[in-house]
Amino acid sequence: MDNVVSDSPSSGATNPFTVNEELSFEDAWVRVSELLQCAVATSQVLGKPLAAPQRAVMHLVEMAKMVADRAVDCLQSK
């Protein structure tokens, strides 16, 4: 995933990542969908029961993934 890269920790940036400025709108949505899928898969691999706040966050991540997937579908059907 060369479109999102880690900044060096000594840079003092508040966000530890930067996004390639040449990344297209369509590719950005594909990456969002992939990142959300990774978040869902990671939470499932942990295997331990999640507390209510973590379940709520994962519910939001899953909903965001559904919206991102729909956006990608719309872009690809053009």
C-alpha cells in the first residue's frame, strides 16, 4: 500500500501518515474500503469478546465499510 506512508516519528506531525497526492478519487475510495476491511478482519482475529465501546466502534467501522463499498461499486459502474 504505497499510497499511504508512515512519517518519521521525529517529524512532530500530529498525524503519523501521509497520503500520496497523486492518488485518484476512485483509488482513494478503493483504499478506504480495503483499510476498513482490514480493521474488521483484525477485530475478528483478536478472538476475545469485545467490551461495549469496542463493539460500538467496530459497528461503525463495518457500516463505514458498507458505504465505502457502495461508493466503489458506483464508481465502477460508470
